[in-house]
Amino acid sequence: MKIILLRLLMIFSGSVLIAAQNQSDTIYDWKSKFVSLAKPHISASGNWVAIKKLYRQKSDTMFIINIKNQALQPKKILCSAIPIFIEDQAVLGLSNNKAEFLNLLSNNRYVYDNVLSAYKLDRINRFALLTKDKKLKFYNLLGQSILDVQTDDGQVISDSKNMVYYLQKNLTEWRVMQTDGSHTKKIYSTTNKISKIDLTSSAKELIIIESGKNGEDNLTVINVGESNKQLLKMAVAEKSEVKFDEIQGGKTYLIKATAKPTEKEDPILDIWYGNDPFVNENMLRFKKKNFWIWNNGDKPKEIIVPEHNAEIQNINSERYFLWYIPRKRHNFITSAPELNDAYIYDINTGISRSLGDLKLMKQTKKTGRMRKLGEEIFCSPNGKRFLASNDGIRWTVFLMNGDKEKVIDSYGLEYPVFSKNGKIIYFESSTGIWSYDIEMRTIVALPTGNSNVQKIENLSTIRNGSVAISQMQTNYILVENYDKESNQSSYKILQNGNWRTYIKTTTNYIKNIVFTPSLAHLITVEENFNQPPALYKYTYDGKRTLLFDGNIRDKSAKAIRQQILSYSAVGKDLHGTLYYPQNYSSAKKYPMVVHIYEMQRNFSNEYLSPNNDFPVGFQIRTLIERGYFVYLPDITYGKDGPGISSLECVNKALDAALKIPTIDSTKIGLGGHSHGGYETNFIATRSNRFAAYISGAGNSDIIRSYYSYNYNFGKPFYFQFESEQYQMGTSVAADKELYFNNSPILNVQNISAPILLWAGKKDKNIAWDQVMEFYIGLRRYQKDVIALFYQNQGHAFLNETPEEKDLSIKLLQWWDYFLKVNNDIPWINKQMKKDAGALPPTIML
């Protein structure tokens, strides 16, 4: 009898395994049919645009489209990286050590093997390829070989115009060679080993670093014009990282040489000090720093730093520089170190002038959240003024010597941009674009319409640590106007004081936009939840023309039904995006899966491909095809904390959704990943409205997480709670009750529905044992829980690994089991059925 039962179990388990495998294969075959479009790249003249189709498994075909003549058929090249346009005549693509060259005029194409990198020479209509055997091969635009040269260490750089530089060596010397593909000459030689060659940003000078003696390296700078004159030769600390910062477009340079510590890590001991501002970020430490100011052709003048370990930064002035002690008083309450105790240093007088503490200003994102800008100081292109803030609320205009010229008493001003002539500063804001007249010291609003997020698109920004030079390249401004309430966008141009609409208000998601400086036309990639992406061209008159749809066919997408629901919670008006099941019938009731992760309204017009990276582990398209409602409600936070606020938002969102009678209120599931996993964990401890939960890589014990080290961000994690995502605004010590009330683990005994937990054991963002802790709590109180711990995965499984495939199937099976009452899933039965423990392990997927 036992033998018969065992055989029956083996047959049963084998059939389940095969069925599950077939299900996996079927779903992945279906997913493989969906295609998207990548970011487009436009040629310098604006006549051609390149765009790549993104398949689930392979994406190395680039389509080249003529913008001005849509009658021409798109051309194709092999390219997995950024395409290289050579004027308007040719394009070059690289993929898997192959290069493909296409002449856009003759349509002749050539494929080259064993290629490491490619270089264009626009002005002389040539290109060069560096091959695996370190040969540099030059070709004309007919694809004909014109020169082969041998390099010795593979270091090759190009100005992209007419010249390439590379290294050669023989028994006695190292040489820097210069060639245009026709004429080759030696421009520098030394008996020392050359470790690096590079060009300055303007490509006017060649930088050479060679090993020297007595703990020093040699720095040489050569003019790359016809003379190849040696402009500079000096010693720097051994193994220094040398950086040339251009001032005023290359009139002057700030030279910075930084040497990192050479001490090896102790194999048995790692010491962490309480006063260490780096805390395990040893890669940011420097043993020695030297700074020089150098006017091209003159002897460099060393800047003697006022304090040990001081950092000197270029603010686009030949006389005045910013200096500060990096991370001074930084205690990781904010993610980025604030610029405390900053000074302006006058190299002519040696006098420093205090700026005080400089604070990062904030910028409104499409999610509605405020994020801090990446830089504290924004400099004018003419080197006369800079902007900074002492309170993080208002901007101050400073003269370069540190004098305060004007505190701008307008609140909510965000990203600043100097006009092309340097007379105006434009500010993005949630109330429109603002214009500050530097001479008159007045500020006026330039209203762009009913939108609450404005972004200047055609600015140019040079970033360098805490400093940015942000300016307009033209006399007109292109602005995106985004309304987060309706999730709609438009684009307008400000020219001669007047606004003109370029792209009318659209419900489409404008995924990408590219253009030439003249803005003669705008090229967009647009999509919607029921519309695959396509490439369009807009002209000055607002006319839109389809350039390329990639022949992407998704007939069932047009049948997708979406409804935007409204509700109020935490004192704010919010929205939920509801997707109906495919083949919906008002005569039936359907289960619903709810996904949570802060604000999600801005995702409501993204194309519903089952291959989308967001939501992680949550397949909207797959679920609606399988007969589920899918609901994405907005969550925002109030004074009671992130957990309690999430609960209130989700309850109000459910109340709004359940007015639809075809949603089965007894078959609703809740899930989320990362921060959404934390929100799911918390709600599960306080709610009885859900039939099942899925939580991926979510925090469960926020006090332990607060006092942890985050190896993904490389810093103590309490910044995330006090000033970032959790928005607690205070420390655990200052408000223990707030943290206790919002920590899921403290009420784990209250969970009343089955929960599936998952995590990667190599997760450096949310420690995987946060998920383990929640599992242990659930097990202690005999709750229905299954935890999936994947040995070789991290925070999110975004590629087609076996783990990602396995997880995707298990998530669908979990919802089917509890929301569709499909109890024929053995790995879940092993938890849910009392006699399932006898099942053999071979049934596990």
C-alpha cells in the first residue's frame, strides 16, 4: 500500500512540475513578443536620428531615420552602445566587439571584427577603430583602409575632429604619437613609463602623466596645434589623480593632484572611529592634495591651502576660489554632505572670506516629492557672480569675492540657470519660471500655465563637486510643463519675452526628448498605457509627424481599460490608477491586486509592457490578462509617520475602489517591493481587508534599520529616516514613540492573512535579514508565511536570471492560490495544508 501511494505521489508531483514549467515557458514566450524603444540620439546637424528597439533578450539593432525626408526607409546597423554620427554622411555602431559602418549617402556598409572602441574624425571625414591586438586602423567614409598603426598599451584618445593620440614604446623610450590617418608624428618622448594621456575639456592641450623618481610623477602639457609646443612640465605626488578644471572656457586652469593612501587594509582588523566623517568610505580619502592656478603658457602658481585637508574648487573665476574642509560636521543626517564653513579665497591677497554654512536647495519631482539639488553653488558663465543659500530656503546672489549682493526674498525658487548673456537668472519652480534681472535686482514670474513642475530642457550644466556652471546656450528657453494632478505635459518656448506652445498638452508619456541647439524641431519618444512607444517629430508650428513606430504591434493594448480614482488622505487630494481585467464583464466579480510604493500617479501613462522594470516583481499586464483588477494608489506621508500614513492612504483608496461593484472585496491582495515592501509589512499588521500579501525586500524593524550601515549607499542608514524617503524628520532618541508606532515588527502577531516574503541574500540596500526577522516573528506567532531567499541575487531581480523567472512564476501562483482559489500549487500547499508535509521535495519549483 505504501509503495502504491508513493508511486501516486511521484506521478502527481511530476505532473505539477511539468505544468509549472510549461506555465513558465508560456509566460516567457508571451513576454518575449513585447518590444520597447530606447532613448534616441540625434546627429549634430539634426538631419538624422538613431533609435534602438528593446527586446527582452537582445537589443543590438539600431535604426537610423532621416528626420527631414520620411519617404526614406529606416536604415539599420548593429549597435548596442551610443551610435557615432560622422557629420551627416555616416554612422558607426559597436556591439560585442564588432563595429558596423554605414555610409548614409551610398548605403554601403562594412562590418569589422575584434573591435574594442571607435573614434570619429568629423572634420576630415574619417574614423578609426582600436582592435583587440591594439592596432589602430583608419578608414575613410568609403570604408577603405588608409592607415594601420600599432599601439603598445591600448591608450587612445581623440579630439573627435581631426586627430588621434596614442602610445608607442621601444627598448629605450615611450612615445606619444599624433596622427590624422595620413600623417603620423612623434610629439613627445621620455625614458619614463607613461601611465596616462588625456585631453583638456576644450581639447586644446594634451596632458601626459609619467612615472618619475623620489616618490613623484611628472606632469607634462603639450599644445595640440601645429607647433606641439611643450607648455608645462612639473612634478606631482606619485600615483596622483590629476584633474584640469577649465576656467572661462580654458583661459585658465585649476590643476588638482590628489594622491590616495597606499596603506594596505589590515587583513584581521577594521577600525571604525566615532569622529570619522567617511565611515568605511576609504576610497574618498586622500593622502595628499596639491592645487595650482595655471594661465596657459605661464608658470603655474601653487595655491597654498589655508587648512590641512582643505578642498579647493573652481567657481569660474581666475582670482577667486571656493575652499572648505570636506564633510566638516557631517553626521550623515543628510545623504549628501552639506558644505559647512565655506570660504572664498583670493589668490592675489591670500585672504579668505567666510560664506558660512551653505545648504542644498530643493527641487520638485514629478512624484510630488522634493529632492535636494546636487550642488550648493551655481556660477555665472562670465565669472562675475554665483548663487548659494545659507538657509536652504532662499537663494543669495554673491559677487565672486564673497560679498552678498542680494538675498532673493522669493520662496520656492528651485534650479537656477544663467541666460546666455549672463544678465538674467532663470529659476524653475512649482509655480512657473521666474526671471531675476541681475542689474535691476528684481524678480518677476513668467507664468507658463496650469502646471506644478517646470523643467528647463535646453540648458547646459558643467558639474564639479559642490559647484555647477549652469547656463543657456541660446536666447530662447524650452520648458516642460508637467501637471502632476492630471499627469499631463506640454512644452513651450520663451522667446523675446513671449511664450509659444511647441507641444500641446498631452496625456501621452513623453519618455524622451532630443533636439539640436536651434530647436528647429523636437524629437520625442511617446507612449501611453494602451499605446506602444513611437518616435515623433514636432515642428515650430506644433505639427506632429510619426517618424518610426518600430512595427510594434500590440492589438490587445487598445482594449486595456484604465480608470483614475480620487480620494483624500493625510490632508491631501490623491489618486489611484485602476486597471480593469481584460475581457471585462459587468456581470462578473473579479479579484484585485493592489501595488503600493509612495506616489504612483505619474506611472499611469507608461506603456503596459509585461517587461517593465517598475513595479519590481509586479506584472500589471500579466495580471490583467489573467483576470485581475490591478490598483496603484498614491501614498503620501503626514506627521504620524510613514506606516500609519500608508495605512490611511490605502484604506481611503480601497474605499474609493470598492464603489465599483465588480471588485470582489473578499479577494484583494496587497504587495510591494523595497519601500513598498515596508509599507506592505506595516499595513499587514494593522488591516483585515486583504486576503493575501506579498512583500519583497522590505524593512520590518525600522529602529534596527535606522541604526544600521547601508552598504548600497555606503553610509549609516539613519539619513533615509530623518531626511529622505521615510520622512520622519527626527531621530529615534528624540521621538521613540514615532518610530515604535511605525515599525511593523512590533505588531507582527496581528497579521491575519497569508504573506509571501522574498529577498536576495546579496541585497546591499535593505539587509535581507530584515525579511528574515519578519519571517521569524510570523513563525513565532504561527502565522501562514513562506519566505523565499535567493542566494545569488540582490535588491531587485531585473534581468532574465533563473531566479527572476522563478520569482515571477511564484508571485503569480501566490495570487492565483489565494485570490482565485487555485489550490493545486504544491509549494504553497506545503504551508497551507496540514497533510502537505508528506509531499516529496521534487515538487518545489
